[in-house]
Amino acid sequence: EDKVVQSPLSLVVHEGDTVTLNCSYEVTNFRSLLWYKQEKKAPTFLFMLTSSGIEKKSGRLSSILDKKELFSILNITATQTGDSAVYLCAVSDSWGKLQFGAGTQVVVTP
Amino acid sequence: GAVVSQHPSRVICKSGTSVKIECRSLDFQATTMFWYRQFPKQSLMLMATSNEGSKATYEQGVEKDKFLINHASLTLSTLTVTSAHPEDSSFYICSAQPGQGAVYGYTFGSGTRLTVV
């Protein structure tokens, strides 16, 4: 059975800290892994990863995929209170369906 | 670019009535759209895949007669919750993938918070 597992489920950090979020998966017909940030409404797209070992960066956020070990990490450096959100990992299969992990709730305190 | 518009954003309806939710791709054509449901404190669960010009594909455990999906054009998919009950109260959200999605991944609508009273 396909599954996407995120860890930790939640964490609380102070502003300025670095956080690392994990996502492991077992999905047949893997096409890509995506990271989203969800605050109050719809998830907003962060990254899409299809190749192993190539880090993607956007400001203080970065992510990398390991297709051999079947996992990805999302790093947030110099965290700010605006980074507080649920971070969702999703895996796309060859038909375009997304399977989501349970998410990691990140709380950044001032 | 790559905007998906979803309406309404919030709806309250009486038990037994039907509610229609619209999902539009504003600046791209989407032959396939996806409908998800999210209960409080839980992740998004795929309900069905909406295919333009053909029948939707439903995930296991999702009643196709209760959640009617119509994808009549390349920019519009609708989800109708029929004979709604309080347990159908949830956050419903659609998504579509513009082109090959190489840059945008999958774009989500803003979601619809349905409350059945």
C-alpha cells in the first residue's frame, strides 16, 4: 500500500532557529515529490522534486530528494514567525494523483 | 500565472440539501482536476479525479452518487455534494496541474469550507 510519512508531526522553535522536516514514501509509479505550506486555507506550492541529489532553494527554504532511500527533507533556516504553518509533503504518481503525508505543524515563537 | 479559482469559499446548508462547488482554471486549460477533502487537523485526502469530457474516477470509499463531479469544459469542474449530512462538513479543495507542472507543481483552489447543519 502506498504511503507518505512525515516527521515530526509537530515542533516548536524560536525565531532564528533552523528546522528540518522529513518525508519518507513508498509509492508505486513515482513521478515527483512536492512540498506545500498550508496556513489557514489552501496549500501553497513550495517545491517539486523529481531528481535525486539536486537541491532546490527558495530564499531560506531548501529541499532535496533521495530516490534511492525514498525520502526528502525540507530545511528552513533563520526561521521567522511567518514560517509558522503546516508543511505538507505529497508524492505524485504517473497518473498525476497526489498522496499527502499527515503534515508537520511548525510553530515559530518570537 | 497558474491560478485556480474555487467558489464558494464558505457555505452553510441544511441537512438534506445539495451544494455545488466550482473549480476554475483561470489562465490555463486543465483536462484533469482533482478533488480533495480535509477534515480538521488532518491531511488532504484525494476523493476523485475529474476528467474533461468523461466520467470522474473515484477513490475507494468515496460514494460517486453522493459526490457528483462534472468536468464539462477544459477550465471548469464542479463537485456537488448531494443530500448533505453533518458528517459531510469538511474543507473541500480542488487542484489542477498547468502544463507539465515543471514550475508550478499542482495549483490548488482556495478551498470551500462546507458546514451542514
